[in-house]
Amino acid sequence: MTHWFHRNPLKATAPVSFNYYGVATTPAATKICNDLRLSRSRLLELFTDLSCNPDMMKNATDSYFSLLKGFIVSLDDSSQDSKLRYIQNFKWTDTLQGQVPSAQQDAVFELISMGFNVALWYTKYASRLAGKEDITEDEAKDVHRSMKIAAGIFKHLKESHIPKLITPVEKGRDLEARLIDSYVIQCQAEAQEVTIARAIELKHNPGLIAALAYETANFYQRADQMLSSLDPAYTTKWRKYLQLKSCFYMAYAYCYHGQTLLAGDKCGEAIRSLQESEKFFAKAEALCKEYGETKGPGTTAKPSGHLFFRKLGTLVKNTLEKCQRENGFMLNQNQRRK
């Protein structure tokens, strides 16, 4: 299983010292502030550390968020906010709009922004694993698990934390619902790609593979539609990826549906299904070229040269030729009977 996934860049942030002279007046309070600064720095370092694994990320995340929680939740567990919630200003850039930062004097904004990066890290970790040529079954499970964790984090931020922000979410930026939903659906689609690869490897029923591929294509189409009303200057490259993956899995769906029809001696229908598969593969190929030529945030790659893409092209071609041979054979048999 060798996959290729588009990834948007991580959010960047300004350093935070957590020095509160006159507020943190005891050694214990000073230690907490120092631990906050160190745990934040450690977490930020891990985002770009290629040796980092999910256990390391979870430990670093728990360490920082457990301390940050004291700036958000009142110590008496009441519904009141912590008195420290608005004491510190936090600055974060956007995954799509680059170097222009957003700033809010709100610890909830910090929680959401850092959580967003944690989710992105899980998608990037999954992408690195899935890109290996000799991926093991355990690694495939890790890819699937990481995608599910990322989707869960994005969904949790949208439902439980973003509504608590005092400052309204800026349109077209990371925390807007349309963008969050696109990230969630993309994670679901990519997790399902792993399921499809496993089903193909285990030679499951072609009808099942076709159904999974069709559902995956629809996931990508939905994610693309979520971005359709946003500024093309920031979303075009991402949308090209979603569109090419949608066409790619529609080609898969028609290809495996054709195999099901062929097994039922419906050669004519199988040929038509494979011809549809060819059309979608050609669309995906054109979109691959457009993706490679499009400037914008995200991965620089030539997906049409990637192994996952080339393998499908060969499969479609060989399956169509098999359908045509079978159809010719059946026609000859019918003519002999006459």
C-alpha cells in the first residue's frame, strides 16, 4: 500500500513567555508558568520532529493542555471562566492564508489553535507512514487510527471549543466551519483509502471494493464542495487534490463494479463500466497535471507519477481488455451455435 496525500502547512505561532510579574507571586505559581512555557515549546518542537510518534505526541499534548486548562476552567469546577483566561495574548497564522497572523487575548483561542496543529500533525504522521512502499499491517492500522484521531480532534474543536470564543471566527480562516468540515471529511476519506487498500490486498469481493471506492469518491466530492465558496487564491490547490481523488476513486468504483458484472457473465455491461472507469481515470490524470502546476499552500508533488496512480491505470487497462476478450469469446460461441 503506497498512498499519497495532500497536506496543508502547520500553523505558526509567536513565542509566549508566561511571565506574570505581580500576578504569579508564589514559587508554586512561578513554577506552573515556567512549566507552561517549557511544555509549549516542547510541543511545538515535536510538530516538526520526524522521529516523533503518537505516544510522544500524546504525552506532550497532555502535559501542555493539562496546565493550560488552569487558564480556562475555574479551579472550583464551576461554570465560570478562570480569572486568567484573558491575561495572555496569543498569535497564530493560518494554514491557508500563510504569514498573516490572527491574535486573541484568550486562552481558549490558544487551546483551539494548538489543538488544530495536533490534528494536522496526526494527518502528516499518517501520510508519512502511508507513503512507504512496504507498509506492514500494524502500520496500516496506525495510519487508519491517526486519521480517525485527527478527524475527532477537528470535530471536537468545532463543536465544543470554537463556539466559546468571544471574538467571532474570521471568514475563510482555519476556524470557520466550512474549513473544519473539509478537514474532517478528508480525514474520513483518507482513512477509508486504507480500508480499500486492505480489501484489495486480501482479495475481498469486488462488489465490496466498488462500494467502498464509490463512498470514498463521494467523501472527497463533499470536502471539495465545502471549499467551493472560499477564496480560490487560497483553496485552489487543495480543491484540485480533492477533485482528483474523487475522480480517482470513481475510476476504482467503476473498475471493480465491472469485475462484478464480468463474473456474472454480463460482458457488455462490464465493458461499459470499464469505459466509464477509463473516463474518470483520464479526468484524474488531467487534474494531477493541474495540481502539479497550481501554486498555493500544500504539498509539492507530481501525483500522476506516483505508484498508487500508475497501478490503477494498469488495472483499468487490463480489466477492460479482459472484458473485451470475454465478450468476443461469448459472441463467437453464440455464432457457432447458430
